[in-house]
Amino acid sequence: WSPNGSELIFVSNRDLGLLGIWKMSNLDGSDQAIKLTPNDMSATTPVWCSDNKIYFGFVDNSGKTGIASINPDATGLTRIIEESLGTPTGNPTCSPDNSEIAFETFRDGNSEVYLANPADGSNQRNLTNNSNIDSQPRWSSNNKIAFFTDRDTPGVVGEFNLYIINPDGSGLQTLTDFAGREIELSWSPDASKFTFTKVTAIGDPLHIYTMNTDGTGLVQLTTESTNHAPAWRPRP
């Protein structure tokens, strides 16, 4: 979603090329979505931040992967972080004041959450610093960073819980502790609630749930087929 909830970006290969970031302005689908990213770059995991820039993970034809940004009018493409193709990097998320981004990277041989300057990728540092999987950071409006991890069940396939941590590395605590997998968190605008994807066992359908940040009020929102990757719409 755009910061005011009036426009939507999404990933598609509708032009039969590489995956790209597309923007839709009329939410009834009546307009023609426009492609923002270039044709020689595969782009995924976009987030539209309050500085009115769109940050995303990319892989390009030169064998680079990393984090880039672009303006909503498709100008100003900037490569912020670059890694070799064998080091998957993506899932950017912005701090409330846009002074930092968090992202995931495999540069240490496992998935870790890093922080960096969103303008030029400087001041990179490992936030999670754990030998297990730490992935999909999501920065809340009250300055907490959520991510999913298997640190409670290392090596158990399909077992992930959601955690939160402060940007300085303090205050690590569990958000969810259910059997199975909790991933793809999306914060409510006031950070009092979050939605996420949950599945109890491998082979079961994925469903979307909501829950209060204090651990109460678990509600299953979807019940039919498979549903995942919720995005909570902001309001002006």
C-alpha cells in the first residue's frame, strides 16, 4: 500500500518478462497498472515507505542481487545494497522516520536481519546475529522490528515463530509460539495488532490470522482454500 492507502503496488510478470513491481491507482482495477522497474531486473518484496520511495529486493542480468529503491513515477532507480547472486537479499522494511531500513540477507551463510542507511546502504550491521533462520523483517510504527525465526526449533522443517526486537538489538521477545509456521507478518497502522500467515502442519492450507500485540485476541480470518501474505491497509 501507498502511505495513505490510496494506491497499491504488487509483483507480476504480466508482461511475460521478469518479475517486476507494478502500481495500481484505481483500486477497483479500472486503470491500467504501470510497471515501475526495468525489464532487465527481477524485482520482488516491495514496500512503499512514508518517504514516498518504494524499496524492493532485486536480481539483475549482471549476476547481482540486493536492495534498490525507486520513485512511484518510475524515476530515480537507486541500487542501495549489492551482493553476488549466491547471497539472496531482500524483504526491505523502513523505520518510522525513514532513517534506516531493515532487510534479510544470507551473507553470513544463513538468513539474518541487517540494518542500513536507506540512501546509500552505509552503516550496515547485523541485528539478529543468530545461527538459525531470521527472516522477513517488518518495522512497526512504534519502532519494533518483527521477523520470523526457527531459533526455538532449529532444524525442524516448517517450524517458525514470530519475534520482535528493538533496532538496537535489545528487547528480543516472542510474538507467537504455536505449533507449525507463523510467517508474513503485517502490522496494523498503530501497531496494536498484526496479521500473519499460519499453518499447523506441512501440507495443510495456509490461512491468515490476526492477533493483538500483547498476545491476546487470536482470530482466524480466512477459512477456505489457501491464503497468505496479508498487507494491512493504512488510512490517512
